[in-house]
Amino acid sequence: MIHEQSIREILTSLDNKQYSCRELVDHFIARASDADPNLNAFITDTYASARNEADHMDKLRSNGTAPPLAGIPIAHKDIFCTRGVKTTAGSLMLDNFVAPYDATVVEKLSAAGTISIGKTNMDEFAMGSSNENSHYGPVKNPWSEKAVPGGSSGGSAAAVSARLCVAATGTDTGGSIRQPASMCGITGIKPTYGRISRWGMIAYASSLDQAGPMTKSAEDAAILLNVMAGYDEKDSTSANQTVPDYTQSLNQPLKGLKLGFCKEYFGDGLDPKIETAIQTALRQFEAQGAEIVEVSLPSSKHAIPAYYVIAPAEASANLSRYDGVRYGYRCEDPVDLEDLYKRSRSEGLGDEVKQRIMVGSFALSAGYYDAYYKKAQQIRRLIKNDFAQAFEQVDLIIGPTTPSTAFSLGEKTSDPISMYLQDIYTITSNLAGLPAGSFPVGMEAGLPFGLQIIGNYFDEGRILNLAHQFQLESDWHRLTPEATT
Ligand code: GLN
């Protein structure tokens, strides 16, 4: 089936004229039109422009001038600005916002020939772990109608998992690529902070936000990362470092690779089935020549409280631009400017977003800054130091992505702490700025879960190498939810 093919296989089929770009795109559009009324993975579809682009790519293919990924159907998380296409960040605040320009990620992926079939659903302003905070309604997990897909890139994860597109973009501030990837049984990588330009990506917490690919396999992720990564003069935090060809490192033998087993990740709170599956994967890595070394990350336990001070603090500053004046939602008939600000923000933003703006403003206010914000930054430094020490001993660190498989819709909406704990294993790499990926490693009661691989700065290639070697020997990443086969 076309939708089970890898990017490499699709490109070969296109080269051999087994189908055209137009047929390829139509195939995915048909799947998306069929499945999405139920899944709700998309906020906006761009089927009409996708068909035109596919025809154009067919022309370029026939005259030999096609870009490298010509015709590959993808989708963009609705946090990336797309010129002429509604860009909402999952919020009523931006329901009427049509972006006047493309984000760098979008521009690079279209220049490479990929074709976007739509904008995917997400938690409002990327705040959430279940995709239940979207103004456009929750996304369903393709593996079970009753389960959440994870968040905040839940629409992207569900769309790739249900094979409605070949790959999708996501963003990860505290786990939003890896956690939904784990819960939907797909591959997702959050690169090193600065590896991919944030220009045109609607900001949540600027020192933590990073874009990345969400795909079926590590090989597909390497192909997309090659396109997405790189310095961008429009983003002063983007790293001015050459981008290696990530597909080149996929086939390195694992012999001599040192893998860190972090003891703090295993124990209370982790589903024992997930622990067993990770142990099995570790044995497989050993059989392939890797060495397992125990490491310790003692400050990890403080990551959640530190994150939930830093991220809201940055969000409170970033979201101050939504004031009803320049763009976005504006309340009806304001009596004066203050009323305009107050009502536009009260009506246009959802509860979780408002809660975080309040927490963030509080943490930054005079008198509380030292007690909360400064403390949180100190914890952030301790976490970074822990990783630096661990990476003196090992090349990669292995752990779970999430404490459990996907939970039920509605199960945690009234319990923010238990929702926030979903990111207990993912948040530390954002705080330290390290790259980390999630790769399917098992199933429990019909729901998938992932293995997390954390690497040293700019070592995305090694993460993908390990994941690819695992995927050569296992089939977890090939499993497809039954409802969508
Ligand atoms: N769940 C975390 C939060 O709500 C992380 C979200 C993200 O990575 N964008 O902030």
C-alpha cells in the first residue's frame, strides 16, 4: 500500500512512474477526507493547493528539474505560519488569522518539493499533553477512539499514525513531539535547541521551543531533518553550524556505542510493561554491540516544577501581543481601550492559556522573581550539569518517553498535576536544550508506547542511528491502527 511506504520507497516509485505525484497526493487526500471527520486531526485542509502543487511537481519530474522530495505529502502543525492559509495555533484568538508569510520550516520543506495537505490540530498555543485544549476540539487517538493522541502536536501524530500523510511537522517545548509520537506509535525527534529555525513558528516559551519531524521511521525523520535543520539569519537563536547528512549516520554499526541507563527513570510511576519493553530493547542494543552503562540524573526530579515556572513566565511575555488591536480576535463594541484588551483576551484565550499567563506573570513579578523564576533557572542549570556529567560517560541516554500509554479523553482534564506529570521524562532535554527522540518500542492493551533516546548537543545523527538500527530488527514502527488500514 502506498501509505505504508517509506519516503525512500515513494521516491523510487515516483521515479519508476508507478504513480504520479498527483495520484500520490490524491491517495492521501482520499484517506484524510475519509478519516478526519472522526479523528479531527486537521484544523484546515489545503487539498486544492496540494493538488495544484502535485501537478506542478509532476511537470518538474518529467523535465528533470524536480527538487529532492518532490511530491511527498506532509502536514504542518497549525503553529507554523503558512502564507495565505489560516494559522490558528489551536486558538480562537487566531481563528481569523491568515499568515502573510511562511515560517522558515515551511519554506524549506516546500522548496524541497514536499506538499502540505493541511494544518494539524494542536493544544492551544502548544500548551497541553492531550490535545484537549484545542479551540477546535480534541483529536482522537487512531489506536482507540476513547484515548487521547497526546499533545500538543496531537493532530500531527494522529495524522501520521493513521497514514493520512507521510510525515508532519511538530514542535516540542516540554515533550510535544515525543509524547504524542509515543502515544500514537510513531517516530518523532526534537533536535538540539537552535538546530531548526523558529522563525514563523508561533512562540510559546522561546528558550524551550524547537521544531522537529514526526514520521513513521527514523530513516524518514533523517530525510526530513536534513531539510528542516540549519542556520537562519531571521532567528538569532538558530545555530550557525553545518548540518550533516543525517541519512549517512543511519547505518553506523552500534559496536562500541555507550548507552546510559538512567536509574531515576525507572521506578515509581512507570508502567512496568514499558520498563520491560525498554529492557528488551537494551538487550537488543547489547546484542548489536552497544555497551550499557548506568548513569544518574539526580536533578530530574525537580524538572516539572522548574518547567512550570519557566514556560509560563515566557508564555506570559510572548502572549502579551494578542491584545485585540493589531490582529487576531477582537471583542464586540469595546467601550474603551482597557475594555478592548480585557474582553478580547478573556474571550479569545482558553482556560489553560489564561491560567499559565497568570502563573507566569506572578512568577516574574517583583518580590516573587527570586523565589520562583530565579530558583527555576538555577534548577535548569543543575539539570544541564547532570547531563554534562552523564555525557562524559556515555554517548546516548535511554529511557521511557511517557509513564504510561495514552490515557482516556477527559481522564486528566480536571487534574492539572497528573496532566503535567505526563512530561516527566521529556521536559529535562528541553530545559538543557538537548536533542531527544521517541521511537515505538511496544504495545499494551492495543495502545503503543515509545522509547526515548537523548543525545548530546547536535548529536541527532547518533540518536537516529540507534533508532534506525533498532527499526531494522523490529516491527513496532510498522504497526498501523486497524481502523485505518
Ligand atoms: N505538556 C507541556 C506543556 O503543556 C509541553 C507542551 C509542549 O511541548 N509544547 O507545556
